[in-house]
Amino acid sequence: MKRQILIFGGTTEGRKTANWLSDLKQPFYYSTKTTSNPLLSDMGVCLSGGMNEEEMIEFCRQQEIKLIVDAAHPFAADLHINLHRVATELDIAIVRIEREFIERLEHEHIRYLPSIEACIQAIQKEGIERVLSLIGVKNLPKIKKALPDCDIWFRILNFPESIRIANEAEVKEERLIVSSRFENLLLEEELIKEHGIQGIMTKESGYTGLLDKKMDLAIKHEIPLFIVKRPDLPEYDKIIKTRSEFQSYLDVTFGIKRLELAHGYTTGTCAAISAKAALLALLDKKQMEWERVDLPNNREAMMPIHCTEFTENYGICTVIKNSGDDPDVTDGTEIGCRISFNTSGEICFLKGEGVGIVTKAGLEIPIGHPAVNPMPRKIIERELNRILNQYELTRGVDVSIFVPMGAKLAKKTFNPRLGIEGGISIIGTTGILKPFSAEAYVQTIKKHVRFAVENGSTQVIINSGGRSERYLKQKFPEMPQHGYIQYGNFIGDTIHAINGSGIEKVTMGIMMGKAVKLAKGHLDTHSKKVVFNKDFLIQIAKEANYDESYVDKIKEVNMARDLEGIFPFNEEESFYQHLKKKCCKVLEKEIEDYKIELLLMNIKGDII
């Protein structure tokens, strides 16, 4: 198959786009300015070293490129413009894969400015004398030259090229903070306190650049944060943020469809590969290109390494999570691990950025420990011990798994209600995500049940989601938060998880659409597995002694909620009582040792 898609990447967005195309079995080229960490994919060919505008035009003509994907860094303004010119001249489609940015904050200490020059002028105008620059090494010489009367500390990445630039600019060693981009801002906070920093410079880099943490730092210490706004982008055919948006665009524009559903990997697998690669990077002092780990059930996983950093004291590696076609909030997220040696002789898991801390009992992880589940811990420990034995080392290892976007993503999960604070969980029992298996969701349901029991609940209220839970909380205001469990589409998995748990009574709230499916015997109500069945509704109406006029009306119904136009939603209506009885009969076959009360709900919050 001819390669007619050209990605410009070298970023998290570029890597995840490559994952998306690989899962579609769609060949592509991947262009990046750097020559390290070549892309590893059966579908992709890596073009290292970058191209100017003329070279892009020639390459696109020769290879008959039909689509340019701009997944480059937001501040690569010249590249964005060049790509747009190339697409326009050759009449090629062009799309932008965009990262998620932090909403701009109106605050007296947060200043958004159009350029580095504008930041410098603002610092001069306000008479700021002690500055912390978190803006990147490429602009270091410019900042130092433009602010000769300022005492400036520069944070730079621990790369030889970065250190060379700083040395050539004659920055004093004590004014350099040489660290990983994955380190938190504790060093900066100490520096602010010790030296009385009066202003901070940075770029509008988004969550991956820890901009939210930098904003918190400035507000906490009441000093201005000067943010260089991301440059305006040219006009694209489409701005894309998710896998589904990209697949839809390819389908509509080029007729590219999924040939089969792709599997993905859990956060636990990503963490294990990152940990293994990071230890090898620390020991061998080399850039890592790929790594593999053994998974349960005699399977294995192999993934390309996105980023490698190492010093004499630590090794860091990251991967870009590929969730396949399993819907998952962490798809395309960077997950990494920092490895260092300790003197304990043991493998110790430490808190990393974006990974939550367990604050309550009932989660198989001790309180105060990072939320790395038992199976990922087991895989990581096994892989690290193999390497230590191979190198004949008896030293202990500190394992710090991190997810730069984790704190934000955690808000979209059940972690806050489970008492996991500050980030996501590193999970996975098999290590592999099967399309629409929703392994993570089912595991979360099981966690919820254990959590409720550990915290003294003998009764729980199960429901399908946020809306139904709000209605149930109005009816049962005395029930604590941990007593509510959301089953989504997985009614059967929830019922089975409660069996033998110690729960004595379950109240189940269910909306009309799911109730109709449950009554027919479907314990998984996902729309991809169960369709709306009018014949079954007609059967219920006949069993409840409704005449033929009602049968004709049901034939016109397209959604379960439309039944209320035929049968008023109240306790006296026989249709709903028959529907509830059928639901309860299905549930009773699955229940072992507790009582269940079923509450039928409509979209307005009325309950029968």
C-alpha cells in the first residue's frame, strides 16, 4: 500500500497520531527534526533531520502525498506556516493534531504576553531584578543579553546541547537549574524562597509543560508569571484532538475505514515498559528505542520509547499510551518512570507527578502509597529484578511512575470518590485493552464494592451514571458518597461483584432504556451489543392486558423514553409494573446473598 500521509511530529501528538494510523493499518511517513528515538511501526517510515519548504514540496510531489498532518510543537511557528504554504501550493489536505491547553486564567499575578520580547519589556518596566526563566534554552542567550541588570536563574534540560548553549552564553553554574522536564517544581519553589525571586517567565505550553503547576507556584508566592502566548496557527482543514475525530475525518475525506478493531495497552503495561527501559538507560547510559515486557497469560507487549533521559543518579523513559479502539481517557497520554538506586535493597514505589495517592482503605494498596495496582507492581518488580540479577546488582530501586496529564485526567475518572487524590491509577490485570472490553471500568466497579464494604457499608445504591445518581441522591440524602456505585452498562458485572462481598441490600436505579434491555435478559446494555426491541415491548403490553391500539402506538416508538407518550409514568401504570417484574426476575437469577430493590426512573427524575 502506498504511503500518502505525511506526519510532522517529534511530539506527544505526533506519536499518538502514528499509533492511530498504525491501528488503522494505514501506512505513513513521520518527519521529525531530531535523529534520536526513531519511530518504530510496521506502518511508519521515519524521516529524521527535518525539511525546508522546498524539500517538503519536492518530497510531497515525488511520494504523491494526499494528507499533511501537523502534529508539531505549538511554538514551531515557522514550521506551521511552511506546512500551510506547501499544502496550499500542492492542493493537499492539511489537518492539525492539537494538544489540550489550559484555560487562560484572569488573575493579578498571571500575565499573558505576545512574545518573549514583550515579556522582557514588562520585566524591565516593573523593575524586577531577580528572575526565574522556565522558558527554554533556545531563548536563554536572548534573555540574558536583554536583561543584563537582572539576576536570572535558568532552568534547562539535562542534555549536552542545552548545557553547551548555557556555557556559551556564560551563565554561571550556580544560576543553572539542570533537571528533567518531568521533575516537579520543588527546586524552583525552594529557590523562590531562598533568593526572593520576583518574577517567572514561561511559555503557554499546556499541561505537558506543567503550566498549571507554574501558575499555582506564582499565585502561592504572589509573584508575576509572564507567559508567552502560543502563536496563532494558520487555517487548517480540521483541528483534531481525539482518535475518533481523526478516524471520522479519514473516513469522510479519504474513505479510510477501520478494517478491524485494534487492541491497546493498559497504564500498567506502559508503566512497566517505561520502568524497565529507565533502569537500562541508567545502567547502560544510552538512549532507548524500544522495550518489551512479559504480560499475564503468556503474552508480551513491545512499545517504542518516546523520551529517554539519564544521569549518574537516575534514568527516565516515557511511552505514549495506545488504548487501541477501547474508549479510554488516557489514550495518547505520556506515561513514564524515573528510576534511581536506594540503599534499602528493595524495590520501592514512590509518588510521581500525576499518579494518585491512596487516602482510604479498601483498594488493595496501603494508605499513603501511590495508586499503582498489584498486577502492574508485580510485573514491574519482576522485570527490574531480572535486570538486577543480570547485572549482578543487589541494590534497591526507587520507582517513580509519572503521568504529566494525570491530575487533570483523574477528574474524568472515579478516583476522587474512591479516595485516590492527585492523579490517576496505574491499572491492568491482563496488560492488554481489548476493544470495548472496558476492563478498567469493570475493575473500578469491583474497587467501589470493596471500598464501600471496607468503609462500613452494608447497603449500596447502584445506578447507570451521573444523572441518575443525582436523582437518587435527592431521594436518599443520608447515603454517604461511597455507598453509590455506577454500573454504566455493566449490570451483570456489578451484581456479580456484590455477591459475597458482605453487602446486605442493593437499591438499583435504572433508566427506561436500560430497563427495557435488562428485562429482556441483557446484563450488558451497551448499544453496540443490544438494540431497541419493539416486539419485546409489545409482548409486555399484551401481558399487561393493553388492547391493540397500544400495540400500534408502540410500533411508532423509536426510543424507550417515548413510551411515556403512551403510558403515563406513574406507580399505577401496569406497563411499568410488568417491566419492573421482568427486570427483577433477570436479576434474581444472578444474585446470591442480598436483597435488591429496583427503582425505575425517567429522564426528568421521576421514580417508580
